[in-house]
Amino acid sequence: MGSHRRIAPSGFELSTRVTVLTVAAAGAAAALGAVPAGAAPQDRPADTKAEVDRLYEQAEQATESYNKADERAGQLRKDLARTQDEVARGQERINKMRQALGMVAGAQYRSGGMDPSLALMLSSDPDGYLDRASTMDRISARQADELAELQDAQRELAQERAEARRKLGELEQSRKAVARHKRTVETKLAKARRLLNSMAAPERAAYEQASRGGARPDLSGAGPASSSRAAAALAAAQSALGRPYVWGGNGPSGFDCSGLMQWSYARAGVSLPRTSQEQRYAGRQVSLSEARPGDLVIYRGDASHVGIYAGNGQVIHAPYPGAPVRYDPVGMMPVSSVTRP
């Protein structure tokens, strides 16, 4: 049987193969170089846009969490200031009561010695004194009442101080939550901006054009608002058309979605909660088919977006960063519920 030895390629053949491989590699490198920085080779403009939209949605969810934590922190600051004021007033009251008792003790001392009962009254801890029945015959009824009042005041002051410490701790936790949600929003928005910058110029221009919205839709025949207040709120929202999206903003220069609703209804004399989740329950629930101008349209299962119904299948809302307050079709995303404040 003859042997099957592999014949080494000639110099010409080897040179030809190397040349072909080099050309192929250069072509592949050129193709990869055409992919925008920050995008994977297999990414398509539609995929990048979908990812940007997803990041904006996540940022909006974090924004509503930020709004809720910030509102809570603001309320806690007010509660803490009120409690601290009560502590100060309580301490002043105790000081006056002790001063009055001290005047009685001084008078007794000058007349021949201080009554042991008054000495106990003026001690740093009069608690328990009234429980000592054997001393009750040494003090007058008025002094007993004054001592009981002092005891009550000191107990109340101790409770107020404990409440102030508790609220201070809760405020610190709320501040941390605000900072955490803020970092989440900023991270999502920064990533979305990087992805937008990675898009080719024509795709980025098309995306930005879509973000600006179109002309005012035809609202003739939209029907009446559900109330005069709803009509006034809708008019306020219409006056905000074109103003920028600002996360955490509730006007008048910029808005996020729930901030626009709160601001618009405030112009109508109605106080709405700060977040879209709370606004969902700030009135009577109606079906989408029953929606009338001025109703709040809540979006997504987690109620993380909200707009105000303008009629004829249109809402006004603050969409996302880079997109100003504008009209959009009511079915632009899944509707969760409709609320009539």
C-alpha cells in the first residue's frame, strides 16, 4: 500500500493564502469599525431605540420612588420641627414651674428652714414623690397639685424628646432613600444618553424628531370635562405644552409626569398627591371608554406614568428627558386605570 504523505505548499501557494487571509481580516475589521462606539456589532437602530425607551421607563419608575421619598422627607422635616418646638415650650414651662416652687422654698428657708417636701420637689427627679403617702401631710394641697403638674410636664417632655429622636432617625433613613433613588435615575439617564450618542446620525435625528411631538391634534367634539375643576386643570396642562421634562420637577419651568398633574390640578384649586401611584387613587375610578377631558390616565401595571385626558383619544403628559410636555395618543402604552379627581 502506498503512503499518503502531505506535500508541503510551494512558496507561491503559501504567499497567496496569506494574502487572501489578510484581505479578509481587513474587511472584517472595517465592518466592525462601522459599528458606533458603545454598541454591540449585532445591534440594530431599532434595538438601540428599544433599549433607550426601556432605560427611560426604568428612570421614570425610579423618579416616582424619588418623589415619594422626597415628599416623605419633607413631611418628616416639618414634623421634626414641630416636635422640637414642643420640646422647647415644654422645657420653658418646666423651668417656670420649678422657679415658682423655688420661690416658695426660699421663703420657707428664710422663715426657719426648708420643708423636706419642697426640697424633694426641687430635686432633679421628683417622680415617685407622690407615691410616698407618709409625706403628704407635710405639704399643702396647692403644693401637691403643683408637684403633680410638674411631674406630668416632665413625663410629657421626656416623651416628646423620645419622639424627636425617633423622627430624626426616620428622616435620616428617608434622606438616604432619596439619595439612592436619585443615583438610580442619574445612572439610567446617563446610560440612555450614551446609547443615543452611539446611534448613527440619521437614526438619532429621527429619534429626536419623534421626541418633539407633532402639531396640536384636533380636539373638536372632545366633549365637556367632568367638572369645572377638571376643565381648569386641563387648561393649565395645555398652557404647559412645550415645557421641558425635568425629573423630580413639578413646575412651572419643568415637569415630570406626576409633577405636571399635581401642578395642573393645583391651578384648579385641587391638591393631588405627588406620585403617580398615589394619584391613581385620588378620585373615582372610571373605565377608559368613559374617560372625559381632565381625567387622569394611569399607565403600566406599577402606575409609574400618568397623563391628563384631553379628549378625542389624546392625552397631555411629560414623556421623558428630551421630550417636552406634549400630546400623544391615549394608547401610547398600556393603560392601567383612569381616575376622575
